[in-house]
Amino acid sequence: MEQVSYFPEQTTRFKVLLYSDGSNHSLSAAVYAATLMKIMPGMELTIIYVQEKHEGSTGIESTGWYIYDPEAEKQTREILEKTNEIFTSRGCKVNQKIRYGSTTVSDVANAIIDYAVDNDCKLIIMGARGPIDLKSMIFGGLSQTVFNRSSIPVLLIKKLPREFLDNL
């Protein structure tokens, strides 16, 4: 019997954006994205992380320069390295991007969507925690905001069991 491939080789890349914030939910999304990469040879994945910009007090805003925060930079690198380990351990090559800006839900959602649109991504993958308080039940969290605002399909991934994530 002839083997049928559901994901035939593509001449163009299928660009996917994965949002990572270091949470167990985003690590679960990374595991799913790595699994997709193994069965979709045309998939090109970019991991995006949004880091808060730190503005100074005198003249910094008007010049567009931002104060370097080594602790925030270190935390960002650790998150990206941990996420990247999921892919390298599975033999997958990914791109990584850091966006700087406000870390409010609305601004992070806009940064994710804007990057996906600007780079012709066909899918956004991110972890979904679900509502944890009354405010997020009413207004929605980051994943719900991206899901509702994006014209690009969004794949929301629930958290994997703790035992599984501890072995990553």
C-alpha cells in the first residue's frame, strides 16, 4: 500500500510564530510546536519574546534611547535558552526574536500580531492558562486577546502535566 503524506513537501516555507514567556504553558506550546516541526518539513518557526523597555527620566523618551537592564536581559536569555533546548533536543532549528516595549496585555498582543503579520506567518502558537481571576474572565488574558484580535489562526495549547515538564 502506498504511503500518503498529509503534509507534502512545500516549495515555500510555512512560517509559524511561537510566543514564549518562560511559563509552563509556553513551554508546553513549545513542545507541541517541536512536534509539528517533525511532521511538517516545510515549517519555519520563530520564537518571539517581549521584554519590557526601561526608560530613563531625563530626555530618554524624547531621544528614543532606553536604559539597559542586565537583569531583565539575563532573564530573557534564560527563557529563550530553555525554550530553545526543547527544539535542539529534537533536532529542530528555530529563529529567535526579542521585541522591546510595554508589557501590558494589549501591547504584548499587538507586538505578537504585528510581528506575525509583518513576517507573513501563517500560524501563531502560544500557551493558554485560562482565566485565573475575575478580571481575566471578563477581559481575557494575553492568549485570549491574541486569539480575538488576530486575523492569523492562533493555536492555543494547554499546559502539559508537571512531571512531563520537569523532565525537559
